[in-house]
Amino acid sequence: MGIGSLPIRLIYTLFSPFPWMGGTMGLQLGKIDTLIFWYFIYRAAIATRKLLRTDRSTLVSLLVFIVPCTVAYAFTMANMGLMLRQRLPIVTMVALLATLSWPSREEVARAREARKKRLAEREALQKKPSLVPARTTAALALAAGLRRQDGP
């Protein structure tokens, strides 16, 4: 198996055991670990997009470890149980990268302030005086009430 098998080997190295696979109780427990790892990969992808814009040196320092280790494990390990146990350094580094996807305190504070500003603008629009005279509004409300009583 040469370099052409790298994509399928990477998929098995990172994502196995798959949920549809049968096996022993140990394999079933390994699926829980793998589901958690899938979540870490998802969050790491978000962090990668974020770090590409803000801090490329941190991203490169993490990927310099993750990518070569993953490729080396893909070529050297063929047993799924062995891969599940031996990919712990990769899982740890991907989890570290994933933690960088959560917003910082400053980002949370900015989002909170922006939300307060939007709510204040919405309240200001609701308090804006109506162009319809109050008598007309009262008459429409009365007519609507009468229609509800007469209706089915």
C-alpha cells in the first residue's frame, strides 16, 4: 500500500471506529471516545478558521505536530484497536486546538454590548408614536373584539 492509499488510511486513523461497526464491548466504548474526538475535530476546524485571521503562528505550531503524527500513524498502524489507543497525542493536540474556538471574554463582552444596543434600538422603534390617531386605533380594536364575539 503506497501513497495512493493515504486518504482512506487518514479517514480510518482519524474517524474509526465508525458507529455502524459491530464488535466487542471495548470497541463499543471506543466509539464514545471517537464521538468526542469528532466533536473536537469540528471545534478545531472552527478554531483554524479563527486563527487564520488572528494568530497564524499558534495555528502553525499546533499543525506542525498534528499533521505529521496523523500521517505517520496512518502509514504505520493497521489495527483499529491499536490506532484507537495510540492516537491519544493527536487527540490531545486537536482538543487543545479546539479550545481556541471558544470566544474570549472580550468577544463575549462585545457581543453582549451589541445585543443590548440592538434591543435598545428595537425598544426605541416600538415607542415611536403611531401615525394612526388614537380614536381610529380604539375603534379598530373595538371592531376586532366584536368580530371575535360574533364569529364562529
